[in-house]
Amino acid sequence: MLTFAKPAPPNDDKRWRLVDATMRRHGQQSRGLIEALHTVQEAFGYLDDLSLRYVATSLRVPLSRAYGVATFYHFFTLKPAGKHTCVICTGTACYIKGAPLLLDAIQKDLGVLPGETTPDGKVSFLTARCLGSCGLAPAVVYDQQVAGKVSAQALREHLSQWTRHDA
Amino acid sequence: MTPDELLEIAETERESQKRFTHRVNVCLAAGCVSCQSQAVKDALDSDIARRGWGDHCQAKGVGCMGLCSEGPLVSTGVLTGNDRLYKRVAAADAAEILDSIDGAPVSRLRCPTDVPFFQRQKKIVLENSGVIDPERIEDYIAAEGYQALIQALTEMTPREVVEQVMASGLRGRGGAGYPTGLKWSTVAKSFGVQKFVICNADEGDPGAFMDRSVLESDPHRVLEGMLIAAYAVGSSDGYIYVRAEYPLAIKRLRAAIRQAERAGLLGANICGTRFSFKIDLRLGAGAFVCGEETALIASVEGKRGTPRARPPYPAMEGLQGQPTLINNVETFANIAPIIRKGGEWYAQVGTEKSKGTKVFALAGRVQNTGLVEVPMGITLREMVFEIGGGIPDGRKFKAVQTGGPSGGCLPEEVLDQPVDYESLARLGSIMGSGGMIVIDESSCMVDVAKYFMDFCMTESCGKCTPCRVGTYQMHRILSSITEMTATPQDLAMLEEFCDLLKHTSLCGLGQSAPNPVVSTLKSFAAEYKSHIEDHTCPAGVCGKQPGGART
């Protein structure tokens, strides 16, 4: 019978243990791929070449499939996030109540498109399909903090705090 | 756990709650939490401790109270029958609320509850929302929780459970409205070495947050529904596929599963019977198409979420090729009351073909936004103008959008139609999962159609050509209309695409993607016409400036 040795983690970073634990919980089977990638992203912030290769070999799936999964789902990112993140909700309720104005404001102020990070690495600008906070439309998430009924003015002020100071 | 032990827990919990003469409920669901309701709860806790009221007064974190736009919501007097609801409460208001607990209410924060928004609701799924503490299993058990499970396990055969669900007339709350009892009996009859039960909590429709609220406010109800389903169809493994975008719901579900396992309500030999069942969470990763059942199964298996052709349906061949029952969160949340009170009791509510209640997430340009549960058959006008309180800022109603990107926009003329599966389908929309978005005259319907097409285009998984290419082409034409460069030929082409996508796409995403366009073409043809012929946007939205309404 063919035996399979699980590869050693790429380096001695302790966070690989979390990833190993997730993969073990799913019996080192390919069905644990998405869960393993979730753990990597939670621990490291994003999925890089190294982690994709490690997870793929550990779970014995082709690298193409790991890459396919990582790029198929919007939640996974292959680039490190900026110091701060600003997520604009573009759900229907937010759209009706003025999210396009917020998108416009942030693109003008930061000069980046959704999914990008400012060149100085300070702010990542993302959009969400719907946060489910439709009662608070339009909603924005500043560093995990949901803010409701945001005006373009309030958004600009919040962003300038991030870009002005080294906060 | 035995039935007696369960009753004992319920009794002990009720006893221990009796020592409180006053209770202050604070909404700790995501909507209010993002308005700092946790700080309000903390302030109440420390103020109660400072006053030495700890023995008779309790501040309790509860689930969603419904009126999300006015959060944080706090209610007092639940125990004394002197109900008061307070809105937009800040931490600094804690002392004032406690001061007035026996006296006159704090009028500046008072939120009237004798309005249609509260009075017109009928709560079955949400009966515990805003009442019990979602993080404590004891509180759920005290509110008759898990009684239906014990009843099913000890007094009913699996077949009788399915019969009750059939008699209730419950239909899938995910949107398509397939009879739940029929689905259960198909899975029960299917042969497989193993069967699975999956709860679809991948609430992808933009503008819908019913499932999130149910999971955050009453997670045990969903577990109980899944357990009963598993018993009925003969399954031993369950999964909840929940969006990674709902961290609070995930946290509460994890806690609920742990508590249920510790209480012996999940795991091996539940209640001393031969029935065993375990539930595992699977996090979605932001793909709308994973709401489609075959795509969801692929995702649970760790693959890209692409759908496959049906049949075979998951009820016959699903997860790992085994019979799999997939139901939506709200469907499972209806099960416990149906078993407890009987299918016939449930069938009394609603219309002839659509039984029971439906939870809607009311949002958009409407006075009262939030979560409401209403009996099927209520009219759209009642939803928008009575429960919703009408359109703010003196603007005029234009349309109500149901069913998210797969649904349609319904105009003023059909507002007196009832809300049920058949009526909405006849009008060119769908019930959908329960998002209901009100649109007023400041929005352009072509722009709204373009918004939904943009959504479907981005979310198309790319597996089948009609959807992948068709949504792109339809979006291109809609863009040219909003940029005033379209010709009448483009419009004819758009209509042709609607037909093509509907009939040739592989899964529901592509088949229903044209719905917003078809319904706006039908009811708001004049708007399309003025964009194309007169190069003007009646709502003043389209043109050079970015799409969307002005605030």
C-alpha cells in the first residue's frame, strides 16, 4: 500500500500549527481544503504562494485546485491587507440609499479601486455584497467596526484620520 | 438526557428566573451591536450592581427585536406586564432607564409599540427573538425548547414526523417554495449507506438578513429543527453551511452546538434512544452561487462552488453521492413549533397554498426598516405602508423589490396583491428568501436593473455559457441604456437575452438572472423608452454622474 508522509511546515512559524490542526480535524482529506484556507487567512491575513503549496501538498490536491478554490471565492485574498481596511457595503438597500456616492468619494480620496490597497499600505478598500445590516444602510465597516447611515462627508473624515496620522 | 431531565432543567431555569422582578432586555444582534448596544448592556450591568439591585433586577442580552433602524433597542417591564420599548439608547441613558423602571417611562427614548409594525406581526419563527438569551441553552429549554425533539424521539415514528410536516403545508423558505414534507419523504425513502442533513445558511441575497437574525437570536431552534429532520429521514451527520461574513452568527452557532453536545442533545444516543446525530459548521467564502444546492454541496466537499445538472437531485444523490436533505435556516426554524403544536395548527395560518408565516427583511426607502414576520397572504400595500410606515421625506413610492437578484420589481398597481408564492410568481417576481426592498421615485429602474445584472454577472460561476456570457452582454446593454447611447435594436436584443438565459442556463442563478430586467421592462417600459429615445433619465440618476440615487 502506498504511504503518504505529510510534509513539514515551510518554516517554524507557530501559526502553522493552527493550520495543521484544521487539516487534521478533516482527516487530512481534500474536503478540508476550504476550511484549511480559512484558517490560513485568519492566521496570516492572506493566502500566499507558500501557504497554498503547503496546504495543497498536505491535503494531496493538485496545486491548480487549491489555486482554483482560492480565487473562486471572494472571501479569500492573495494579497496582504493594508494597515486599515474600509469595507463599503454594496447590497441593494445600501445601493438605493447612496452607497455609490461613498464608492465615488473613497475612489477620489484614496485613488484606489475596490480590492486595492493604497501604495503606502495604509488603507485597503473593499466592497461587500451585503453585510445584512440593511436597517443601517448605507453601511461601512472600518476595521471590523460596522458604522451605519454613513454619509460621504463622514466617510471622508474617517479616512483622513487614517491617512493623516500614523494611527 | 431523558425527557424528565429536560423538564427539570426547564423548571430550574424558570425558578431561577422568578427571583427577578424586573428585567431589562438589550438587543445584542448584529444590527444593534454595531450601534454599540454591548456598551448599553455593560452600563446597565454596572449600574444594577452599583445600586445593589442584583437580586431582583437583571439586564439580559437578547436577540433581534425587529426595528433595526432605531437601534440600540432596549425593553423593560417584560415581567411586570408593563412593556416599554426604548429606541436609540446610549450607555449614558442606563441610569435614567433604571430610575424609571417602576415609574413613568422615559418619554424621550420611548418607541411606541401599538403601531402596525409590531401589531401586524405574527411570530412563529421569531417567537423567541428578543425574548431569550441566545447564548444560554437553559433559556431556550425554559421556553419549551427541545420539547419537540423529545416528543418526536420518544412518541413518534420517523414516518409520523414526516406526516406532520406534510400536514403543515410548510414550503421551503429559501425561495423556491418546494414542499418541505415532500422533500423529507423523498430523502427518507432514498437508499444510501449514509444520509446527510444540510442547513443552508448561505444567505447571499443582498438586502436579506432574516437567516442571520434567526441564527443570532435563537440558534438552538435551528439545531432542533435539524435534529428532528435527521430523525425523520434517518441521517446521522449534519452540516450548517454559514456565510463567513456573519461572525456573530458563527460564534453563537458554535456555542449552541457545544452546549447541546454537553447536554446530550447532540451526539451519540440522544435521549437514550438509538438516534445519533452530529452537526459540523462549514464556512462559506463569499460566493452567491453556493446558495444553489448542488453548488453548496460542492463547496462543503471543499471544491469550487459550481452547480451541476439535476436530476439526480440531492435528495437522491447529494453530499458524497449519498441522499442529502438541504433546507434553509427559516425552514428548520419552523419545525419545532410544527411538531409541538401539530401540522394542522400551522396550516391554519396563511393562504390556501402558502401556509404559515414568512420573515421579511424590510429595507430601502421606507420609514421602518427591520425584521418582520407576517402571515402569508398579507398584501404588499400593508407591508410597505402599514408595517413599513410608508416612504420617508414625502417622496413617492415607485416599486418594491422582492427576491433579490432573482426576483422582480413590483409597481404601485399590484400593491393590493397578496404575498404568497403563487401570486408573486404570477406578477413576475418570486418570494425569494425574504428580502423586501422599497424603492422610491429618486431611483431609476433601469439603473436598479443594471445593479442586479452587475451582481449576477460578477457572481456567475462561469460553468455554463448562457449565464457567463449572457449576463455580461445584458449588463453591457443596460450600461449603454443608462449612458444614453442605446438604440431600439439594443432593447430588442435585451429582450431576446432574457428569454435565452431563462431557458438555457444550468442553474437557478442564470435562469432567474433576467427577472429584474423582465419585470422592469414590463412595469416601467416608459423609463427605458425615455433613456433610449429622449436620452433623459426621468429620475435624474443616469448620465455622467455615477449610478444610484442621491441621498
